[in-house]
Amino acid sequence: MASDTDMSSWTDLLHSSSKLVEQAAPSAQFPPLQRNLDQLEALSKKLKSKTLRTEAPSQAIAATRLLAREGINAEQLARDLKSFELKFGVLTVCTFFFKTTFEDVFPTEAASVEEYLQQVHEMAMISAVQEAQKDNVRSFNDYMMSVLEDDWQKEKRDFLQSLSRISTLPRTNVGNSSTGVSHQPGQMVSVASSPQVSSGPSRMELAPLADKPLVEKKAAVYGEVVKNLNNARQRGLSFRPATAFKSAYESLRLDASGGKSVSMQKIWHLIQLLMGEGLTVQPNVSKKMSLVIGARRHLEWGHEKYVMETIQSHPAQAALGGSVGNLQRIRAFLRIRLRDFGVLDFDSSDARRQPPVDTTWQQIYFCLRTGYYNEARDVAMSSRVSHQFAPQLTEWIDTGGIVSPETAAAAAEECEKMLRMGDRVGRAAYDKKKLLLYAIISGSRRQIDRLLRELPTLFNTIEDFLWFKLSAVRDSPAGSSSAVLNEGLLPYSLDDLQVYLNKFEPSYYTKNGKDPLVYPYVLLLSIQLLPAALYLSKDMGDEGYNVDATHISIVLADYAVLTEGGGADRKLGMMDASAEASSIIRQYGSVYLRHGNLLLALEYYAQAAAAAGGGQLSWTGRANADQLRQRSVMLKQLLMELLLRDDGIYLLLGPRGAGEEGELGRFLTDGNSRHQFLLEASRQCQEAGLYDKSIEIQRRVGAFSAALDTINKCLSEAICALSRGRLDGESRTAGLIQSGNELLETFKYYPEVSLQERENVLEQQTVLRQLETILSIHKLARLGHHIDALREVAKLPFLPLDPRAPDIATNVFQNLSPHVQACVPDLLKVALQCLDSVTDSDGSLRALRTKGLLWWKCFKVGIYGWELYCDSGGIWRQGLDEAREVLQKGNRSQVVVQLT
């Protein structure tokens, strides 16, 4: 229903029209027409529809025709676009509250097709960016949450593993506490009963391997390989350490979910080929060039994997069919790589119908890049375009890359010609492979540098770049390339490659630590072996690359290649590089030593000594004299370090003997060498205060007099400590006397004893008995048996204290052992104390006291061992300092000391 306002407006309009009708005069030309409002409305709509159709732009009509020709319903498209709802930018908020549609912002009727589609495109892009931002925020939040969860799980796992390791860590002195057996110096314990030298699994293998951290897993599998390596080297058997370490690492299955471009498995494969394990190298190739060839073969192995992966991912385009030859694989790879260039020559059936693409240089290059040398030579010889190149390639393959100066000069001239011509119009980009091939044959530093300078985008990966550089490296003897040198074309050397690679920081290769193994991988590929091992050895993270570095150093030192190829430090000499690797191995072995695993420490110490002495050759004595001396010195030093540890004697010397049944016999096969080594070890034990070890070692080598001398020295010190009130003196003296008696008992049945050694043993036995008597006097005095103690003192033949004996004693201490001399002052002091506690009934004790006091003062100032005269009637006074001075001047006249 119309409102009152509408009714009034229609009433006014009707009134005005009535007046106009009355005023208008009727005309024959324009007869009056009577129309009601409905008719007028219908006519106006009809008129409007006619005018809109005639005003439609020609562009809209053309767009409609285009959509119709393509089979698109224009009306349906318009309806769909009208219902499109825009969500972007600031309008997102409006859309959230008001549900703003596209028609509200940009009406469909007011836009052309181009404007409309442009707006749709822009709004779609904005919406996509916004959705991507939302996804990024959501992904970031999920990632941070997963990182937090992983960190928490790692912390919890490390904490629990640390608790479990505390209970399984080896203790360095568990022989007495765990087994309940006390080891006396004279007693022997078998190797099987010693907890430190068990022949079973090492202490680092107590926990299951699956439950260990990554570092311990590596250490466990690598340790077994080191044992096998040492056994093989000692027995002169063939052993491939790089292959063994690679297999041990692969058994852990650590790289299955790697994600990094370089893994440790890849590095071990590189080490394996660098050492020539599994490769056939020409006999006339130097050690440096054999390393270069090994690095190149590793890169070819990696490219072969890439070729096969590419074929497997594009089977339809590869069209490999049933043929599986190497050349067929390369051609399948080229079908995929050159699919946009047209029909290839090896697929063309009729060359007259459509000129095929010539892939000769592509086939030769990729055959070489993949390691298919024979196929590359066959392609070069079968094609007309490479007929001139074929003999040069054949020479390069047959000589291992060392072509004649004439061949190098011809190839360099061809490179110069191609670089001078430049890229002609219509020349395909893949023809540059011909330039690369001639540059490899030439080995010219000038051509290679120019090629890389003018074509910086020639290589897509660092592997392709390094393969090209390594293929061009020359190591020809001086004077052999005179023809090239005369032309000023110096050969490209390994030093040039290393200088170029070392311009960049390690972070450039590792992408700021995201791919940490790329830098050592590049160092190894450029034959910078020692810098690579040193770089890995500094890593102390969860991946345990320092463990890998130690065993890489073992392989490099075993093959004696550490000094080949130079490296970061040009001042390193042969022994310096070997010493660096030996230090890495020794530090790793010392970890086992600190944990009490002496057996594994011994294995790594043997490798450290071998590394210092030239590697594999040092085991058989074929190294030079300087290297053998270095190995012997370090081996004895490390064995001494092991021998001085708890249970080190039982590990190296076995249950009995001087090392024939222990581990020492593995490394010191000569009996005289073992004897001298053990004597030096006993001396160092005495200097370090390890008298029990010194006595045991001396007993093992048959040095009974030296062992008894050590026992007497310790017994003398124990008696002095006992007389001064120290509590440990009595327990030590009992054990020492027992050890001495057992040693003397063993000596009776010891064969082949020289007369001199027998006399020395008897002298030391006398000293032992004298010390036993002194000890018994101390015990009697401590128990209060003063009379018995004085009787024993008077019986001592080396002290003229018997009242009934004459007053003159000549050189009574001339042959007295210094160990006994050290006990005499305390013995005289005890005797004087006993005299003070006993009543003198007949005056005999007074004379004993006088002599005892006199001797005690003489011992205090150190003038014993000379003629002394005691005058009981009247004593001539002379100062003790003067008496000592007279004695030092050699005056053997009688010296009388005034008693105070």
C-alpha cells in the first residue's frame, strides 16, 4: 500500500496533467491518447530495455561472444561472480561484522570484463597471501611447540641416562671392594678375576646398544673395528679400515631420516675411495693423484645415484625400456634433461624429415661425470663431430689424467678458439659441454680460470664444480710440461683449488651451521685431510662428530696420507701432521683410561703410537728409522701410563711372567726390550711413590735384589714413621716383611741366577733381618719390656754399645746399609728412654748410657762412619761443627766429643 506522501504526490501529478489537457488544443496531427498508469509503466520499461540494449558497449558484446565460443555460459558466470565474497585487508573486519559482498564494494554492472577480472585477480591474490600468513603463523606455533616437547624429552632422556650411567661407570679401584679379595704385593691374581681386564664386553657396553646415546653407540661399534684393525696389523693380515668403519657406521642406521645434504655415511664413502679401497689405480700414479682420483670417483658415484633417481622419477620421459646398459642410462637421462629441445639424435629414425639435436658432447660429458669412461670413449670414437677429440680423451683416460704436453697444448688451443668465438646466435647452451671437455684435457690454469670467469653460471652444484676442478688437476713432474710452460699455460694444480676454496669461511659452506658436514666434506674432496679431521674433532655436540674424527684420523694415519695435498698450514712437516693425528687418537683413548677401561685405552694408544710412526708400515718395521723411533718412544710412554694405573700390571704382564702372557707381548715382542722397559717402569714407580707396583714389576723381571732393596727402603721409612707415632707404620711393616720373606722364598727356586745377583740378594736379606731386629726393639719398648729391648740393642753388631766391649770401634758403619742408618737415631733415642726407665744397680747401664748418648749425637750431626774414641776418665772438648768440618776434609784422626 502506498503511503500518504505517495498519494499526495500522485494527486498533484493528476491535477497538473488535467490542467495541461484542458489548455492543450486538439490537433489532427497528434490525436489525444488516453493511458492509465499501468500502461505508462509498461511502456517505460519497454523503452528502457530498448535503450539499454543499444547502449551496451562493443567490448562487452565481444566478451560475451568469446565466452560463448569457448563454451562458457556468460549468465552463469555473472551469477557466480555476483555471489563472490571478498575477504582481504581492512575489509576483513567489515566482512566479519557486516558480511560485505563483492557487489557492495564493486557493483558488477559498473565494470567492464577486464576491470572485473583484474579486481578478481587482485582480491584473490590478497586473500591467498592472507591465508598463507595464517598458515605460517600456525605452522610456526606448531613447530615451536614440537621443539619444546623435543627439548623436554631430550632433557628427561639425558637425565635418566645419566642416572643409569652412574651405576654402570667403571671404578678405577674395584678390586678390593667388589670381590672382597685383598692383593698383597707378593700375591698374584689371574686376568679372569681382575674386573678391569676382562676379555668380554667392555664397560662401555654394559647397557644395551639401543638404549645408549648416539655418541656411545658410535664409540661401541668403532671400538670393535679398532680391535680388529690392531690384530690384523700385528699379524700382518690384510685389512681395509675405511670399509670396516663405514660398515660399522651403517649398522647403526643413523642417516635414514637425515635431511642434510651431506651425511657421515657419505663422508665415510668418500674416505673409502680416497684410500683406494675398492678402486684400481694405475701403478705409475703418485699418492697425491690417487687421492684426487678417489675424490673424483666419489663424485661420479654420487652423480650416478642422481641419474638413476632422475630416471626413476620420470619413467615415461626416460623411455629406458628393457635395456639397462650404462650408455642407455645416460641417454634416458638426456631425454629427461633435454626434453624441451626436440628430437635427440639417438632417437631420430629419419634425419631428413626433421634435423635432430646433436647430443654427442652431452653424452661424452655425462658419461665421464657418471664414471662411465669406456662409454664416453665409445661415443667419442663413433661420432663425426668428436672424431678429433677421441684420441685425446683416450689418452686422458689411460694415463689417469696426465696427458702429454702436446695433447694439453692442442686442447688448450681449442679452448682458446671456442672462447674467442663466443656464443653465436642460435647456438644451443648445452654445446658448452664441449668447452668443458677440452678444458679438462688441457688442464690449463689460464683456460679454466677464464672459463669460470666468463661463464659463472656453468655449474649448478658444488659437486659439479669440484668434479670439473679435480678432473683438470695435474701433478706432473717438473720439466715434463715444458711445452705448456713455454707458452705460459701453467697446469692447474691442487694448490690452486685449495687456495680458491679457502677464500670462503666455513659458515659459507655450512649455511651458518644448518648443514655442518658440508665444510669438512669440501676439505676432504680438495685433499685437505688433516684440516678436515681437526675441524670435526672440535665438535662436541649430540651428533658425536669428534668420535668420527678420531676414527677418520686412524684411517688417514694408517695409510700415511696426512701430509699429501697440503692443507691449511703449509708449515706442517711429516711428523707434525702425524703428531696432530696421534694427539687426536691419544686424547680419545684417554677417555677410556679415565673410565677404567684399560683394554680399549690400550687399543687406541697402540693406534696413536702407530700414527706417530708412519701408520701401517710401522707395524712391520718398514717405515724409516725416524718414524720407527717416534713410534717406539710414544708406545713406551703410553704403555707406561697404562702400567701405572690400577690393574695395569695384570693387563700388560698377565697373571705371571714379564709380559709374555699379557698384552705387553703384543707390542714389545723382544724380551730384552720388555726387560728394559719394565726396569724403567719400576724406577718411575719408585719416583712416583708407587713402591708396591715397583716391587711387583721387579719381581716379574727377576730383579730380586732390587725388589728387596725397595722393600727395605719402604720398611725403613715405615719403622721411622712408627717411631714417630704414626698409626700406619705398624700395618705397613707387617706387609713389607711378609713380602720380603715371600720374595726370598721365590728366589730359592728361581732358575738362572748369576753369582753377583745371588750375593746382592744375600746382602739385602741381611739388611732385612737387621730392620726386623730394629722393629722388634721398638715393639718391646712400646710394650714396656725395657730390659729385653736393651738386651736386643746390646746385641746389635753395628752398634758398639755393649759395656763389656772395648771403647774403640773402628769403621763400624762402613758397610752399613743407608736404610739401617736411617733407623739408628730413633733406635738410640728409644734405647736412652729405656735406660731412663731401668734402675742401674752395678753401674753397667751408666756406661751404656754414655756410649748411647754419644752415638746418638754423632748420628744427629752426621759424623758416623768414622773412628771415634771415648775416654771415660776425662773427655776432651771439641765442638760438633768443628768435628764435622775435620771429617769433611778427610782427616781420619780421632775425634772426641764433649758431652754436655
